[in-house]
Amino acid sequence: MDSQIRNDQYKIGAVSKITGIGTETLRAWERRYQAVVPGRSESGDRVYSSDDLTKLFLLKNLSDAGNSIGTIARLPIHELKSKWENSVQLSELGAGPSGYHSNHEISKSQNCRVLLLGEDFPLRVQDGMADFNGIELLGHANSMQEWKRTHPDTHVHVAIIERPTINEDARKYVSKLLKESGVWHVIVLYGFGSQVEINQLQSPQVSAIRSSIDVYELARLCMDRSGGDSKNLVASNSATVYLEDSLPTRRYSSKQLDGLARVSSSIQCECPMHLSDLIKSLVAFEIYSAECENKNDRDAELHAFLHATSAQSRALLEDALAHVIKYENIEI
């Protein structure tokens, strides 16, 4: 990866994951409407700035709300923000547009305070997010209520939550979190969701991102959404192996997998049980390979390869399990 991309720019694949805009659509918006004009890396790849990302994020939300892309593509960011702030989608979500205002922006030298909310966050996120200078990982809590009981005076800039699917329950949870917590921005890492559900969730205060996003891009998104300067975001000297590969985040918690194993007997199909067992075994090996002692660089390379391979295998089985869940209409 070009160093200049890693320090202050986004490649087209990362922009697509973060904004929900397909790469072909991105290219079409650039070619037909000059929505943004990306730069080029030393190797000739498209590279997008934080301002490009903000504009594309707004264009996506406004076009989903019914605005013709041809009428809004060349508007400056401040006009797009104004249009979005007046959009009916914000009133439906129950969240104000303050995530873009100066009173909700960290100073350029301030760390972005990030809280992980939910059960069984993957190691690569828990360890990886703490490896960046510029990100202050506050911790990991099952709920905001639990966090507030022990840290009543610590303000959270960005909350990251995980959901296997995007649905109405996820939207209600995020809406309540924004209303009651004072969090500036919520990032939802999801495994599966229809485009309609994802569009309904997205807003200037909510980003819905596929769980396979690279930890570095996730950290940069946290910094950008809180108004910080992602150019200051660098990996510390103690950065872990999780940053070396784009590893898919776990889609299901251990509790959910245990529940899916028990439900199998009621539907005359043991596929959920078998898939759950396989996934739990791969998760265990992921943890083992990540924590295994390395005597030299070759050991580290081998364990990094095994860790990445087991994570990718686990993600494939999680995709299969998601299809079974949907087909059998199983509640999780």
C-alpha cells in the first residue's frame, strides 16, 4: 500500500465500503457529474480525501432520499449538509445533524474517544483500535447503561456496535443510543442487510459498514466522523498482526451461536447446529493463532497467515449460516 494513501487518503474500495456506494457507481458519478475529482496514488490508483468522503456520504443519503444525483452532484459540501439537515430522514431517525457542527468536533490535536458496545467484539478490533495514536479506545461494554454506571463523566465521541443483520431492531437501538447517550457518531458493523434497511439506517450521525472493513479504515472513519484530522492517525510501534490483513469481523457472538445450536432440533434440520460448531472451532483457532508465541519473524509470518486463513474460512461459514437463518426464518 502506498504510504501516502495510508496516511491521509482512501482508496476506492474503502470509500465504497464506508459510503455504501458501489465502485461502478462511484466512477459513474465522477465521469458524468464530476461529483468528486479523486487524486491518484504513485501506482495510479484513485485516492479520495476526507472531504471527498464526506461529500459522497451526503450525496448517497440525499439520492436515497429521492434527490436526483444530477441536480446535487456539483453542490458544495455546505449546501449538501443544509439539504440533508432538512431531510425527513433525520426526523424519522430522531437524531439531529450535530455530527457535522463545530461544537461536535474534536480539536485537531485531541484523541478521538471510541467505545465498543456489544458482546464478543473480535480481537482484531479490540486490539487493533488501541494500536493507533489519535484513537483513545475507552473500553468494551455490553451496553451504554453499563458504561455510564462506571464512567459517568467520560464523554464518548464514537460508539461502534456490531449487528449480524441490519433490521428495524438495529435502527431502534441506534436511535435510542443517539438520543440518550450524547454520542456524536455511531458506527454499525454488520454482516448482512438489504440495501433498503441500510439506507434507512445511514445518516450523518450513523455509518453502516460491512464487518470486513480494515481496522485502519475503521479507525480513520472514527476520526473523520468526529471532526478530527485523520492525517494524525498513525499506527503505534506496538501495532499488532491484526493490522496486516483485512480480516472479517465476527458476525455472531458466542451466545448467538450457542442459541442457534439449540434451535436446530425444532426445525428438523441440524445445519444451524453443525455450522455453529464449525464456526466456534474456527474462532478458537483464530484466537490461538493470534496469541501463539513467535520465536522469530518466520514464526510470526506463519501465524499471521494461519490467523488470516482461519478468519476468512470462518467468514465463509458465517455467510452460509446467514442463508440458513434467513431460509428457516430463525430468530436470533
